[in-house]
Amino acid sequence: MAEWDEEEENALPVLPEEHFVRVVYNGREYHQLSLSSNAYLAPIDEVEVERLQMTHDMFSLVFDDRLIFPEITPLRRVLDCGTGTANWAVEVARREPQCQVYGVDVSTEMMPMYGYYPANLHLEQADLNEGLAYHDNTFDLVHSRLVAGGIDAERWPEYLRDLHRVLVPGGWVQMVEIYFNAQSDGGHLSDNHALSHWSRHYLSAMGQAGKDPRAGLKLDHWMREAGFTRMEMREITLPMCGWSHNERDFGIGVANQENVSRLLSSLALYPCTAIQDMTIQEFHLLVGQARQEAAALGLKVRYDQLNKHGDRILLTGLLSKPYFKAYVVVVLARALLVGIGKGEMASGCLAKRDWSLRWESAGWDIK
């Protein structure tokens, strides 16, 4: 990305032709430049655009339709790192018309076409592994969601220092990462299940690719090292299907079921078959079995997700409540000013003596 210009128009950037070249791999379209640079290993086709919309909709249910957790007044400039399809950035721009929203990604291929997003949204191309070309003390909020598949493992500490640098004093970072290690509420997901095989293969392949699929588990440590001064981190269960008896969690599971079914293929296709030695036939067989387990109501399966505002088939027995885990992290970039009364604001952030994100949710709360 060229040196940032605050006065630039919000049209998509003019890029060399190589940025628009796609390559077909086992029936899916990929961004050739991202593959060759090892920057992004998932498809960029319409099927994946649809899946990312499902992911965004699922998070909307998880977070009770809250896009931004801290109360920031005034909200002037926001940066969305790894914006992808720009679903989150578009919604923020629409809800906050007074705010200038910037979305950046290694590829512009999944971004909406110019004219189909708000005038206060600016979409730009950049590889997050190569730094952020924004000025110091620029943004009130930086949003970073599901970038572990793109950020190089050794880049993470410097990436977080970059986020700290571009924030205004008292600014916030809001991060969400999923640990794609399938788990089960009752501990019934054994090493023999297809979901366990899928997790092992995917996590191993991403490690071979130089990524850290467990990055969400380390965010709090890295962020303290980067200079962040206030931190809230929550671990959230993401049901893979509608197995919960809780009405809210049941709805999240139902909304997440098709997303999980698709990501089992889209996220792992290239890493497992191009980086590891799995044949395409073996891959399709594994994904088919994993999909059956993820959708089995008697086999409760889950994923683990992180947010800051983780080869054999089981012959007998059922899975119980499968899920992934998400890690949600919300942190303050600088120490707040002293001597501020309870409930008052400084630099757009909650006052030090009343620091609370007030995540009002049926399932969890941060105080």
C-alpha cells in the first residue's frame, strides 16, 4: 500500500494487473498473488463470499448485533484489518455516517464494487505482513477479525505493535480469532472422530505454512508486550449446529451450521492437499465425514473462538455438542488521563475509574 493520504477518494485503488489474477485449484478460485506470497490460503470465489457473509451474520447473533464494544465518543476514524468482503466495515460506515472507515486486505477481489458501499468507507489493498502505512495516532478503533490464517507466525508481536502505533492515545483495539480445534461439551469427541482428524490436519498444515492457528490463545501476552494497558478477553463457545437447549445458543448453532459445513472444505482444501500430502479423494472423504459429525445433534460438536473489545473414525458412541471456541479481546491502547470522574470520557474511551465495556448479552457480560 502506498503512503496513506487522508484526503483520498473512497474508490477502490488502482493496482497492477497481477493483483487481479485468479487461479483455479481443485475447483475453487484463489488469489494467485496471495498464494505465491503465502499471504492468504483460502478461496476468494463467490462461494467463499457467501460463507463469509454467514460468518458475519453468526457473529452478529453472538454479539447481539453490536459491531463495536467500547463506547467511543466521538468516533472519527476506524480501521478494519483483514476486511475481506468488508461486511463489518460496511455496517459500521452505515451506522456511523460521521466516521471515516478504512478497510484493508491483501486482496481486493472480495471487496464490494465501487458505488455499492457508503461514501465514508475507504477500501485499500495491503499485506498485513508488510506493516501498516498509516500515520501514528490516527484511529479511534482498530478492528481485527479472523486474520490468523494470513498473519505470519513471527509477525504477530510486530503486528500488534503496529496496531498500537496507529491508534490515538486512549484508542481501542477489538480482535476476534477462532481456534479451529473441534471440541465437544461432554468430552465425547475422541481422537478417532473425523472432526478431530480434520483439526489435526488443518492446524498442522497451517503451521507448516508459517502461520499460527493458535494465535488467539496468545493475544493477551502479545498485547501486553505491545504496550496495551487495559484488556478484556472472553472465550466463547460457537456451536456447530442447533444442539443447545438454550434458545439463544440454539439460534447461533443453526446460523453457524452451513458456515461450518462450508469452512471444513474451504479453509482446509489448499493447506491439506497442497502443503500436506493428502490426496483430493482422501480430503473429500474426511470433509464428508466431518460434516456429518458437525451436524449430528446427538454428537454435540463445537469450535473455540478468541475475541479481545486451538486419524481414525470412532466406531461406537455419539458426539455430544460439537463446537469451536472464539477468543474475543478488547484492549485499550494507551493509559487514560488521570483525575477523570466516574462515567466521564477521555479521548473517546471509558474513564479509568469506571472502565467497563458493558457487554449486555443473554450469555455473558464483561465488567
